[in-house]
Amino acid sequence: MTDKLIRAVAADGGIRAVGVITTNLTEEARRRHKLSYVATAALGRSMASGLLLASSMKKENSRVNIHVKGDGPLGTILADAGLDGTVRGYVQHPSVELPPNDQGKLDVGKAVGYNGYLHVVRDVGYGQPYSSTVNLVSGEVGEDVANYLVTSEQTPSALLVGVFVGDMGVTAAGGILLQIMPKAARDQSLVELLESRVSQLSGFTPLLQAGKSLEEMMRELLGDLELFIFPESYPVSFYCGCSWKRVLGALKMLGTAELQDMIEKDEGAEAICQFCGEVYQADEAQLTQLIADLKSE
């Protein structure tokens, strides 16, 4: 199934709904970073959440950065998503694996940690980015992002994200975000209705594996509330803007002494992009040219 994002409204515009399928891009992240099962689930949930949050932004270059830091063995998790449908991310300790939890599922909460924080930065492309930090409530990512939306953005929200990964890699990933819009936020019964319906779902990935489309999931959740699904769908993908030119610029910032040391000790340099795992090699001649450029400046 193709990775995509769709939007909808319900309850006379009082509810905003967004759904995203991220199976292929999550599998690409797994392969690039050589992620364990539980690390794949944690990063996949974070990337899906980032795309769902970014979908509400207006400016073309807007991006959302989700930084999860718990006291679990995975360490830092970072996802960077844009309104343009691109997303990237990494896990500090990608090879960590844990036994399944009591329900036989990947123990993302324990791997992330129950104590820590979720930091969200919204960059609208100009001016000072908006940022906010909240404490983790479960380490399961989805619940933590929903708590952020309620606590920091005062937007009652229900968020369901999931990743299924097995011996064949990632076979289902994505999520659905439901939000009460400001004009309906005082309707507590509407808030409780959304939370109840989301909690009754068996999970996002089981529905996706059963062949349910995003549109069908939304109809099950909101079909009796004047649901309108916008006909346009938007592609989403794993994409990192790193480049050889940027790597050379970063190496140049090290200064002549450090570059000369690399030449003498290693006969070159290797740089690995933290977000996508791309490896860049600079040989002795290229480092010598950088030194010459610095001296000429």
C-alpha cells in the first residue's frame, strides 16, 4: 500500500481528522539505521506523529521536530517532518532490543522510558520557531504526543499510531489524528466521544493489515458525524536533505589544524549523516583543498 496522507472534517467542521500510512518510509528508516524491532516501532511512531502534526501547518517550508528523551535504553529519538510530506529521524541506540510486554507486543514504553520529556519545535519558515516541552506520560509516543497537544496547544486530541515489524521488515505503519477545533472545544461530550471511539479500536496496524484503508477507518470513527473526506491525498516519504556540499562545509568548520590531523592520521575523513545513515568519504586531496581554501580566505 502506498504511503500517503489524507485529511477530513466532521461534526460541521468541529472535528479535524488526518490519517497517514508510513509503511514504506518506516521500512526505509529501519534499513538505513539497522534498527531493532523495538527501535523501529519507536521511531516509526515518532515519524508518523511528526507528519500528522506538520499537516496542520500553512507555510510551504514549515516543519515539525519531535524530540523524545526518556530514561529507557533507546536514548534520544528524533523525528523531523515537513508539510511537504518528507520525514527523517534517528534513534540514539538503534540496536537495543527488549522482550515483548505482558500483551505480547513490542515494549516501546519500557524501551523509551517512563520518565523523561517530549520536546516539540514548530518551524513555520520565518521568525522564531515555537517550541514546548512536556513530561512523558507513558513512553509509548502516541499518548505522549496527544498529551502534548492537549497540554501545550490546548487542542483536545486523540492520536493512534502504530508500527508492525517482523522478520520480513515493516509491513504496516502509520496513524490517525483526531482533533476538536476551537469552535467545538467546549463540547465536552464530543471530546469524550472521540476518546471512546479511538480506545475501542484494536490498533492502527491490525486494521491496516486487515486491508482497511484510511478512508474506511475514518468512516468507522466518524461516519455518523457528517464526515467529509477531502478527495486529495498527499504522498509522504523518507527524505534527508544532506549532501556532499554540506559535508564539505561542515568539515571546513573544523579548521586547518584538525583537517591536517585527519590527513596525517587517517589519510582522509568519513562523515555519516545522523538522520539518514548516508556515508560520505573525503580523501586526502579533498581535505588538502579545504585547507587551501581556508588559508586563502
